[in-house]
Amino acid sequence: MKYLNYILIVLGAIIAIYAKSDTQQNEYILIGGIVILMIGVYRISKGIPSKQDGEDIDNYKND
């Protein structure tokens, strides 16, 4: 499943760049590409624990 996140990021970036490169840019395709890119980034960041969560776990182990 983590490869799906990377595919979403790359696909969103390609779509956004393609929409931006045209002289008459299509805003809807650009927005769609950015949305796909952000979904991929969100799904990856959701799996990364925050630094505070890691410190709280270490503090409980020391008690």
C-alpha cells in the first residue's frame, strides 16, 4: 500500500506540471493534479509518528 502513496505523488505532480505547461492552462486539471499530490503526501505523513509521541513513549519506559 505504501507504493500507492508514491504513485499518487508522482501522478499528481505529472498532471500538475502537464496542466501548467500549456499556454492556455486548464485550471481544473491543475487543481486535480494538486489534489492527487496532496492526498499522497497526506497518506505518507499519516504513517509517520510525531516527535512528541516518540518522546512520550520513551518517558513511560523510564518511569
